[in-house]
Amino acid sequence: MEIYLAKMVQHLHAFLYTIAVILQSSGVDARLRSLCFKAWTIQLTAHEQELLILTCNILGTVGGVLSEPSISENWITDSADRSNMVQKVNENVDVKEMRDVTNHTRIEASSRQAMVVCLTDGSPETFWESGEEVQLIFHADNNDGLAESMVVQDKSRSRTLNVTFEGCSPVLLCLFIDNSRDEACRTSQIAFRAAMSDGSRRDLMSKNLDQNFCGWVKCCVANVTHVSISLKGPHNASRVRQLQVLGFLAEGKTEVIRPSASHQLFFNNTQHDAFALFQAISAQVGISTHVN
């Protein structure tokens, strides 16, 4: 029995050596390379210890295949079959990717319009701060019958941001509030109201904020073209650090998103099989180390 086992191991090793020669040769067809990588994806045993140097050479070949620049070049052709498979499996799933459509909005503030640009600059270090709208002038008669005027600061009065969506289909309207940093300009309440086509207004959402709140306040604005945002706070002014709108662009304006090789493992067929071999060998090395 041991003789037959030794012969089987000998023939298997000879077969693996042949495959290794093919893999390390130049000008090999991609389909043949894929078959060779699959053939090497086996459970290694103590009998394969003498193939250690050969295994290292195979891993070197795997590294060369994975580093080839064909990842992006073959994205359309090599991923077509896998895309069709995924589509068949998830044919009942509707997946949509929202875009940042903030550039397709027009923002008007109740005061300090020049600071509105800070809402969409992508930096949480800048902000829009409300101003003159909190000052009301009252006229009253004094004891001598003369009219006097005085300025009263009404802290409960709303400060507003009016957002109009143009050339896009918005879904989420997001405001970044940082009450922990803006101690003198805290926002205690935010209300979102939609302006309808018939001139009426519809309440979308109202939210009370803690005095130490820091984060995004999100409101669904689907099927809405104009939104009025009212802010209230205990101080003379309120601050909003960022405004962002997520949604979809009009048909014809959306660009096809191609996977970026810089942050995604998106392989062609040969690279996919090579990576599978790398994972198989790495997993067995880890198991062997753990057992020892």
C-alpha cells in the first residue's frame, strides 16, 4: 500500500512541476493559466514539504499576475460573465447609488448670503452664521408723548435657509451641526418644510438638538423641489457648518462608474484564479502555524 501511495505522490508532484513550468513560461494563454492556478489550489500535506521552493516560485508568479495593469483594461470584457451571474441571483433586488448633487442646488439665506458658500466647500472648519434677522425694532410712546424706537433681540425667531433643487432628483438633505464647538451659536431646533407647487407648505421633519450635539441632521426630500430650513437656538445666532444633498442626476448626466483598482480588488478571470490560489496557500500556512 505504501508503495502505491509513494507512486501517487510522485506522479502528483511531477504533474505540479509541469504546471509550474507552464505558469512560469511567457506567452501562455490566459485560459490555460487559469486552469493551472486552479490545479495548484489543493490541500497541502506533509508530502508537499519538498515542494516548498516550488511553492514560493508559484507565489512569485501569482504576485506578477496580480500586479499586471490589465485589471482596469479588462474590466468590461472579463467582468461581464460575473455581472450577469450577480444580476440573475439578485434580479429582484433594486440597488441604486446616490450621488452628491449639492452643486445642483441654489441656497438662499435669511441673512449673510455671502457666507452661504461656506456651506458647500467640503470643510467642517467653515460655517454659515445667521445675523440681522434676530433684531426687531419696536416703536413706543414715552410719557412725554414722543415716539421712541428700541432694538429688541428676539432669540426665538427662526433663521432660515431656502434650498432649491435644479436638474437633479434629491433624496436626502443633510446639515452638519456642531453645538459642542459653537457654544455661542448653538442650534436647539431644526425644522424642514417643503414648498408645494400650489403654494402650500408641507412639514417634512422637525428635530430638537442637544446642547452638545455634533453630527449630521438628515431629512428625506424625495419628490420635492424647494425646502425651507428653519433654525432656532438660545443665542443671538445659529451656525451651520455644512450642507449636502444626496440624490440622482437627470438622465443623460450620470457618468458610468468604473471600479478603481486603487481601492478595490477587481480582477479579470486569470487574476481571480491566481488570487484564489494565494488565499488557499496563505490559509493553509496559517493553519499549519497554529497547529504547530
